[in-house]
Amino acid sequence: MSFEAIKNDEQQYMMHAYGRFPVALVSGKGAVAKDVDGKEYVDFTSGIGVNCLGYCDEGWTKAVSTQAATLQHISNLYYSPLQTDVAKKLCTLSAMEKAFLCNSGAEANECAIKIARKYSFDKYGGGRQKIVTLVNSFHGRTVTTLAATGQDVFHNYFFPFTEGFTHAQANDTDDLKAHITEDVCAVFIELVQGEGGVMPLEPEFVKAIASLCQEKDILLMVDEVQTGISRTGDFFCYQGYGLQPDVVTAAKGLGGGLPIGACLCGEKTKDVFVPGSHGTTFGGNPIACAAAKEVLSRVAAPEFLQEVKAKGEYIREKLQSIGNVKEIRGKGMMIGIVTEKDNAKEMAGKCLENGLLILTAKNLLRLLPPLTITYEEIDRGLQILKNTMEA
């Protein structure tokens, strides 16, 4: 089927919710994808941080196909050893206590919001339900997680949005304190604001948040949907900040390409949910859990994490010598590039033409390569980026 035929069918039969690049991808291996015409692309996106082991990793493929031929789905009315294996591994690696498995980052964040409000209601009664998030944050596309998102551009069309959120300035302790009123039950943060432009929070600001939360019995919740599962060089980004949150959310890389999310609870919050408080039909699906189990068996190893850090440093070092690069920011293999010409979207389109898949966020280029990308693949992709940006 030709690209034009695929594009025409998409235009006719699919809602136009996405601004797509002009390519139809049909296969991949490692960090290289192929389109319908057989053209290769080095992939610096990993499906927006999802394909952490790259395309068609042998161990991942075997785990998924074996499980698909064994048991594809059961409801959450029954026990599942795969679910408990994934939950146990997540809790062990994160020093959290209990996990709720769902299907996506937005679902994980909805779960965290419900936990915060029920924790406060159970302990203090009504009237203490507000959640503080940060300006420039992004927490999902449901009506509630859009309300939690600290970007005005998302607060339109879908009125009325869920109430009970307020947005403090990132890295501004005084502004944060001004938002901590008597009706606040939680502070919910991304340690690196991904969709907001790959903006890391300053360590002193994070310490101030933790101190305020502890002082006022406010839950500290961390959205690790994009930063988690070893993306920044620590299994969870908060571990690099020396934090221990009350609630943590994860998704994207957790399934290595299949939809799965998790909301993890610490000592304070581990028993907030009781039967009937929350639920999901597909959350903890056996095939998705088999994928997650394979991912978790590999990406949290100390040598793997060290390699993620080394690759991230290597990429940043190489980027320094590329023309039109004004600023580089991020952690590990979560990298943002501010261009001198402020033409990131144009550059992303030209990179595609030249055989490189790359993301944008705000006004910068964003790199989220597979964590298993080889140095050869990195060099190949960076050469395309250099040629494109300096043309």
C-alpha cells in the first residue's frame, strides 16, 4: 500500500486529532525504523519515550509472544501472578509500598489525584482537596489531568474543567509557599518538565517542596510518566534528587511498547484504596505485564543505568559542536535542544526528510532515544542532525 493511499484513508476514516509527519512507518529493529517504501530512519523518539528497548528486541518479543499464546486477558476479579510480579518489582526498585496497575500515564495520574483527595478526606474530612502543580507542567489529556496541567493553552474548549487545582511557578519557593493554603492536600510535580520544554527542577526548590509537604502533612506526588523507567539515568528521576515521595506515577517505557501504567504508593498512602475505590478493565493485562516484567528485569541494573548516563553525556558532548545549537538541557537520555534560529519544528521536518525521527517540545528539539540505542546508531543520527541543522 502506498503512502498516499494510507494518508488518504487516514484523512477519510480517522479523527484529525494529530498533526502527523508525512511518513508511514511499518517495521523497525533496534533504533532504526522503516517506512512503507523501505526508507530507513534513525529513531531519536522511541515512540515518545515508550520503546525503551528499541524496536523488536528479542527478549521483549519472546516474552510478549509467549504470553499471548498462553493467556491474553483476565479480569481483575482474579489474581494474576504476572501483575504481582510487576508490582513487587516496581515497589522494590522504587522503595514504595504498593502499586495500582493501569493503562497509561493519564490514568496513573488520575489515580494519584484520587489517592491524594481520599487520603485527605479520610484523615481530615472535607474541604482539603486542592492540589498544587507547576506552571509549564503536563499531566495528561483527560478533563481532570488537563486541569492539573499548568499550561493555559490546554485550558480551553472542554469546559467545565475539574476544579481543585492551582499552579505555582517552577523553581520559585516563595510562589510555592503562597499556594500552600489550608485547603491543599498534595503537591504534584514533574522533576523534568518534558512537554514543557525539557526543564529540570532545581534541587533546592525540590528540597523546599519536600520540607513543606512534610511540615503540613501534604502529599508529595511525582509524575514520572516520562522521566521514569531509567530514562534520566536513575530508575526513577526522584532517586537522583534524594527524594522519597508519597505517590509516584509511571507509564511510557514501562511496557516497552505496550500500554501499561502504574501508580505507586508509599507508607502514608498504601491503604487509601479499598475494594470499590478505583478500578480498570484492562489495567494489569497479562501481555502488557509480561512486557513490563521483561523491561524491569533489564533497565534497572546498575550497569544499564550507568550506560544510560554515559550515552546521555556522549550525546550532549557531540551536540556542543553542531551549528545552530544554542542550549542543551535535560537529564540522562531525555534531552532538549534550543536552536539559535528558533526553528525547531522546521528542523524536525527536515530531519525526517534526511532519515532522522526527532521530537519537538515548545520551541526546542527533543531527544528520547531508545535506552538500548548503540553508539553507532547515535553517531548516525547525530550526523544527520548536524547536516540538517548546518545546511
